[in-house]
Amino acid sequence: MTDTRQQLQGLTDDVRQQRDELKLKLHLLKSDVRDEWGELEQQWEHLEGRMKVVGKEAGQVAHEVAEALKLVGEELTAGYARIRKLL
């Protein structure tokens, strides 16, 4: 389970870095991109909240939950990449 936890932490760190970089450029974005940003922010809050739970209960977390969190992280990464291309 340690490898999965480390992978999830690495994914969370990568997503956090992308998020922080894009957040600085948010004021330049058009309204349609702001809408996508808002949706990504909701997903980010969900991911971050679930990661806190996973961190506290790592020994009890099912593999499926970890995989679902990876999927959310990958979706966020793809969304941030779409926004980055628009900048």
C-alpha cells in the first residue's frame, strides 16, 4: 500500500504545482476558460479532501478507491493542460 500512497502523493504534488501556476495566470483567462477552471477547482477540492481521508486511513483504503483518486488526478491534469494551451 506504500507504493500506492506514494504514487497518489506524487500525483497530488504534481496537480498542486500545476494548479498553483495556473492560478497566477487566471486573471488573463476569458469567461469560458474561467468556467472550466471553476469545474476543475471543484474536482481539486474533492481530490484534496479524499486524499486527506486516504492519508489517515491508508491501511483500510481499498485499491478501487486509490484507482478512482488517480483517475480524478489524471482528469485534473488533462484539464489544466487544456487551460495551459489556451494561455
